[in-house]
Amino acid sequence: MFPFFDSTMVLILPALALALYAQAKVKSTFAKYSKVPASSGLTGAEVAERLLRDGGLGEVEVEHVAGNLSDHYDPRSKKLRLSDATFRSKSVAALGVTAHEVGHALQHKQAYGAFQIRQSIVPVANLGSTLALPLFFIGFLMSIKPLIDFGILLYAGAVAFTVITLPVEFNASSRALALLHQRGYLVQTEVEQAKKVLNAAALTYVAATSMAVLELVRLLVLRGQRD
């Protein structure tokens, strides 16, 4: 994200500090509650399958993927993928993360507005995240203002993606906690513990959004130096 260092780098330092804190927080919180067994005695995979069935999402497949906290719902293939840390785990943390991903599947089924918007700008976000900064800094170093502006425009698309991701993630977590409690997979005290895990995870998205927004501000400041 940072092709070279200059005085404008100070703008993104607060977001960088938040990102480092968020990463440490989510790892420590998940590690803590991954050692707390849920009273239901069900694994993440079992809870995922039951919640999907109850939500009328029988077409969504639950898959195991390698990695730690690489859990995600793929709306294109309609597959819910659970990582090593959640698939077979019976912990409060695993059930919280699993239900969160089911929350995304429900958003897809119910055409939740923010989810739909986020999916529609995925191509723009992907393009912006890969090409925006190289194009901007090539234009900046060579004083080609149209290229600078195009880079900023592409990066703004990536920023929009991170911004719309926030309500999508918060909503998925709210759905997850409600589902776990209503279906009896977690008792109230366990719901509070799962909430801590999901709140820590949400902080990483807040940090990513802060970083993206401040980097956009940085690009605009740099552009002003070429006027």
C-alpha cells in the first residue's frame, strides 16, 4: 500500500496503529474463547448445517478449508467454508464465527441491501486494489495528471468497498448472535463470549476502512502538490 515514504505518511499512522491492535485483539480473543466449550456440544460444521437448513438454505454446502480463521461464505458458488479452527471445534469462538458466516448466506438469500451493493462493486474494488496505487504513483512521478486522477478514481472504488463492508459485517454478527441464542446453540453467558469474538473481528474491518480512507486522503494531498 505504501510505494514510498514521504511526509504525508503521517496521515495513515493512526490507522496503522489501529490495524496492528485489531489484529492482535482478534487473535487473542479467538484464542481465549476457542478454549471454552459450548454447552450444546456441537461442532462448527454441525451448527452451520443446522442453521442453513433452518434458514431454508439447503442448497448451500459446508466445506472445510485449510488455514486459521479463513472462514467465509462464497455467494458465487453458494458454499460456506470453515477453517481448521472452526470446522470441527466445539468452542464458543468457533460457533460464533460459523454463525457469522451463515449470517452472510442469509443476507444473500434475503437480498440484504448493503450485501447486494458490496457484491456489485467487487470488480471495481478488485481493479482498484491492484492498479490504483501503481497508476497513481507512475502519474505522480512523471507528472501525468490524468493518470493521477484515474488512479485516485480507481482507489475510491476500493475505498467504497471497505466502507460498505462495515454494515454487512455488523449485520452478519447481529444475525449470528440472535440465531445462536434463539436456536439454543449457546446459552446467554456463551452468547456474550461469542459477541466478544465477533466484536474483535469487526474491529479489523473498522481498521481496514480507516486505513483505506486515510490513504485516499493522502493521495489527494499528494495530488494537490502537483497543481
